[in-house]
Amino acid sequence: MSESSATTVSPVLTLENVRKTYRGREALKGISLELRPGELLGFFGPNGAGKTTMIRCISGLLKPDSGKIIRHPFDDPDDDEPVRLGLVPQNLAIYPDLTVQQNLEIFGRLEGVTGKVLKYRIEEVLEWAALKDRTRSLTKTLSGGMQRRLNIACSVLHDPDILLLDEPTVGVDPQSRERIYEMMKQLTEDGAAVLLTTHQLEEVETRCDRIVVMDHGAIVADGTLSELVSKFIGHPHRVNLKFDHPCSKPLASFIFDEPRTSATCSLASMKELPQVLSVLKQLEQAPSRIDVRSYGLQDVFLELTGRSLRE
Amino acid sequence: MILTILRILYLRLRNNPLELLLVFVMPVVFFSIFAGIFSKGIATGSDKKLRVGWITGTETTLGLELRAFLESNSTLECKSLIECPVPSNSSEHSSSGEELADGIPDDAKIDATIADAQRSGRYDLIIRLPLDFPSELAEEQGAEPCSVQLVTDGQNPMAVAMVTSVVEGFFAQKQASTAAMQLVNLSSATRYASKYAGPEIRDQGYGGPVVGEQTFEALPGESESQRALKAIQCFDPVSDPATFFGNEPGSEWLITDAEGVISVNGISGVPREWLPEEFLSDPPKSDQTTLELLEAIVKARTAEKSSSVTYEAVRISIENPQAATQENPRIAMYAAGIAVLFLLFSSTGNAAALLEESESGTLDRMLIGKAGLFHIIAGKWLGIFLLGCLQITVMFLWAELIFRIQLWKHLDGFTVMTVCTAAATASFAMLMATLCRSRAQLNAVSVVLILSMSAVGGSMIPRFVMSDRMKEIGQWTFNAWALDGYQKVFWYQSPITSLRTEVTVLLGSAVVLGVLALLFSRRWKRG
């Protein structure tokens, strides 16, 4: 989903200053957020940041103490069609003693999908989750990745407008993870809004249209990766030089530390790299090591949340 | 290394209170329950007496003596089930038809009273005396023995053996007493004169008081006849002893009137002991010598003496009305006991699925869908209930197939009890699942609770062997009410209407516990 279209499409979910005290602790401190159709929103934050509480509030399992959670057009009195919500819990919320087909039938019925529609949707979803050849297998006999895919498949039988996924790729191999993200991409392409929480930085960086960073029950950052880097880190790239002996001569654009055995230079674009490196010719001693690194979500995250351990 | 492995075991136990509960507390709990049952129930301690119901159409002297004997026994607790009057003439009683005019209950009423008493479960055994129960023990050989009926419901076989023994003991004692009296009477003919001294008047002779001062000395080696002859001579030294018992031609040997014997051979005041009863109806022949007469007397008395302790004094019959019309009423009880025990386990096991779904997130997935919490709880309850009905049915079908418990004959009562029992256990299981926070907690708590309930409620040990206190405690369990209901259906063959109490308790519990389960389940909705 492009950035421009994201802002023009009206949101399917709006959170306005949502607060929730849970088990004596303020878990959500005034969360405000919008989620638009076709958007894949990555929710990122340390353990205990309030991600799961927020998902439970959005899904209606928890009632916020204050604030509003509006599911459009569900709360629109002019629209009879309620917003369909799907939830993929972090654990495998499926019946291991039932077959794949039976699980899909059960969860389809629980979402109100019956008859031919259900049969059609099951076929579709089986194809979508790449489980067609395991229809009659008992779920407990499936691999971890297959079980994860079935876990997601069971939540989309009613064709949800909003799909909430809590750590959907925990404990799966790279192939299955890839498949899961392909499934989510298809969903967003079909117009669903997907909100996922994860600890996988690489996944959020590469797969999500937008990233929200939560800490201590509040949203501390919201935007695309480049927006976050530029906002919280500054330049997105960095060159680091290491010397065996202190370097007495100054270098343009580089900042030395004490005792001048290390120097750093930030780049706005990789196009600046040749020009920056060319100044190395002026040096009396060649650097023992040159690191060129792009800033990522981890840097933003650590910048925002600090390095102290959580829970 | 071994110590490290040992340490792992220790630390796991220490850090897991539930496991500690199962390892240490549960055995203590069970020990206490079984100790309570066996020390004050089955054992012969004073706390647990056999409760005997007493029922008779009419009270006779012998009956009252028997009852007093039973009441004096420290192991029995005898209670009258029907208060009945002491009739003036027992021959007026009828053994059939409506209640008699003088308040003596008829057989139908007695049967109904016995049935009610058995259903109440308050009696281990009922002693029933027939309407024609004699006033005193028959002394002669060939007389009809007293009839005593022991009515049992088959629950406590020991009660039959114990009460039979006590009743037989009473009659044996009575027989011995009678025999002793007869022996005393026999020897009194020889001892009378020797013991008698002084001018006192003894009012026990035929035809007037016995008067006299005569004595004689019984010598060693003398026969009874010789001693009797001496006694007669002492009593009437003037007369020829032959004339005393001899029947003079033309004279009336025995003169009697409406009140009894006036004289014997014209002699009044003859000690009663000297004259055998049979002589009253069959006077001796005139040609018998005195000695022959006396020998005949001694022979007759000796025969009486020997026969009086060997004839059958009581005939005890044992009746089990329930067993009369069915083959294995007790098996139905065992089937019910085991079925309820396993029903509780399987129900809580199925209810644990709710916690499993909560832990895995499946419940969350359901809750955000079309299903509300009520639907989920009601659906689970219905599933456990239906499975419970099926489980009990399978158990009873098997019992019917193998043991012939007459399931089809009691299908209505069985259906009612099965539905109520399954409903109550389903609600109990759902409440447990909603109260517990995890499956491990539910498993631990339910094992302790179910085994305790089953032990106290009669699924493991029959309730009739328990003390009254234990029975009262048992009333707080489903097992007890369910077993009582099945007992009424299969054992006492009671009509459905008699199940009102059991149905009310079980269905009431089902409703109350079900509502509580629904209330506690709201924690999932509210978070």
C-alpha cells in the first residue's frame, strides 16, 4: 500500500485516547491510532509494552477505561454491515484432535459462515494457506509452520475487514514465515487491514507498510521505517573507521572519539559514500577497519526504548 | 549426579503447591474419610448400632419379651414402626382386608409400612411378627413353632445374620428356661415333703391348700419313683399309696369344676407338681399299681424334659421384597455408584477443555465471533450433559446385558435419575472449570473433590455401613443423592413420584451451580 493512498482512504479502525488499567497497572496510556483498509501495520515494542492489551481492547475482549475504539463502518448508524474482525492469537488456537477441514468448518460456523459459502471459503482458504493436500490430516500431525498457517486460516473464513495477529510467526521456519507474509500480503491486496505484533525486526522493516513502536503503554513512534529513522536517528547511514594508532590529522565530515582511534560519519544517502571515502587518501595511516551501516528499526527502537532489560 | 537429579525432584515439588497437595494432603484427606467410615461405621464400635424396625399386628407377652430382649442387646437399636394395641383375644384378628375395627393394622398396611421404612433407609432390618404370634412359648413337642419374619432390603447381609442369631438366642433362652422349670417341677415331687416344714398354707395344690408337716429323707441310689412314693406316704401316711393314684372302681378319680381340679381320689390339696397335665384329660386306669403310676409319671416327665429342649421353638423366615421380583437389584446400585464416580471425572475432564481453550486463545477467537459467552458456556454444558447421559446409559446397558438389572422395567425412573444426575454433574464440572485458573489447578482440585465426594457419597463404600454423621455429610454430595434415587428405582422399585426429593436436589444443584458457572465465566469476557 502506498503512502499516499494510505492517507486518502478512510480508516477502518480508529483508536482515540484509549486508556486501560489492567491488574493494577496502567497498560494503555492514551493510545490514538488509525488503521486503513489494505494497510499492514506492524506493532513493535518490548515485552510488557501493552501490545497484547491493545489487541484485546480492539477485539472487544477488554473494555477500555476511557477513550474510543471505532470500527468503521460498524459504528456508523447509516451502515448496516458491521466490520468483520479476525483474531489470530499468539498460541495455536485450533483443535489439535480435529482435522484441518474440521477445524476450518468449526471456526467458520462460529463466525456465522455456513452452507455453500462455508464450503467455498474453506476451499479458498485451504488454497491460500497451502494446506490443500493436508485437508484430512489431524492438526496435531502437521508441522509447526502448517499449524501456524491453519491458525491464521481459521481467522479469515468470514473474510474479515480487520485481522489482528499476535506474533503470528513465532517458532516457524523461514519458508513458512515467508508463506505467512505472502498470505498477509494477499489479504491486504484484497482490502483487509492487518495489524500484527511481532518481535521480528526484519519482518517489520521489510513487510509492514507502517510501524508503530509502543513502550510503557504509549505509542512512542508511528510511521514508515525511513520516517522513523530520519526522525529519531537523523541520517540513515553511517561510516565508521577504526585505527590501530591514534590519528592526529582531522578528517572532513568525520567525528573522532578519544583517544582518536575511531571516527564516525553519518550519511543522508548512500550516494555520498564515495565522496566521504575519498578523504581517506589524505590520511597518514590507513584505517584498520571500515564499517558502512544503514540504520534500521533496531536503532530506532533502542533509541526510543533504551537498552535496559524489560520484564 | 544422583543428588542433582534428587534436587530437581525436591525443587519441583517445593515450587508446585498443587503437586504438594496431591502428594501430602490428599492421602491425609482420604485416610480421614476412610477412618471415619470404618472406625465408626463398619466396625463394631458403640457408635454404629444395627437399626431394627419392629412391626407386629398385635402385641403379645412373648412378642414383648422378644422385643425387650432385642432392646437389651447393645448392638441393636429397636424401634417400633406401628403402634398397636394389646388385644383381648387374638383369635379375632383377620389377616386380610381393611384395617380392623380395634385399630389392629391389616397385612396391606403392614406391607406398606415395611416398604416405606425400607425406602427411608433408616433400618438395616425389619422384624415382622405375624398376627397369630403366640403369647407364650409352646412346651410340648410337635407344637407349631413361633414364626418370626426378618424383612431385609439386601443392603446389609450382616444385619440378617446378627438379628437371626439374637432372635434364636432369645428362643433358646426361653426354651432353656421352660425346660429348667419343668425339671424343677419334676424334682419337686420328691423334694416337696422333705423341704416342707411348718404349718404354712401353700396355695398351690389341687382342690385346696397344701397342708402338712411330714418329712422324709431321700436316700442315695433311690429312683425318682421311689422318692415320689415316699413323698406321697409323707403327705398321706394313713392311706394306702395305691389308693392315691389308683382309680377305685365306682369312684370318681378326678373331680373337677369350671375353676379347676377339686380333688384327686377324694383328696384335696394335692400338690400340682404331682399330677401330670395329661392325667387331667386321661385319668389313669384302676388296675395300675401306684408304683406303675408313678413310673409312668416319671417317664412322661422325663420325656417332656428331653423333648422340651430339642423341639423347634422358632421358625425364622427371611424375606427380601426387592429380590423377590428382580434378579440383581444390588448390581444396579454398583452400576450407579461407579457411573457417577466416572461421570464426575469425565465431566470435569471435558470442562477442562474450556480452560485449555482459554490458555490457547481459542476462547478469545470464539468470543470475538458470533458466539457470546452464554452460548459457549451453555454449549459446553449441554455437551457434558449429553455425554454424561450417554455414559450412564452405556453403564446400565452393560449391567442389563450381563447382570439383568431390569433396566427396561425401570426405564422411566432411570431416565429421570440419569437426566438429573448428568445435569448436576455437568454444572458442577462447569463451575469447577470457571473457578480454576488453569488445567493443572482443575486437575488437582477435581481429583481431591471427586474422590472425597465419591468416598463419602457412597460410590466407593456402601452408605449403609457408614455412621449417621458420615451419612449426613454424604448428603452434600451428588453421589449420595444420585445413588439414593437409583436405589429407589432399581432396588425398591418405587414410582417416579417418590424421586421428588432427589430430583429437586439434583436439578436445583444443576441450576444453582450452572448459574454460578455462568457468573464466574464472565472473567473471560471482562478480562
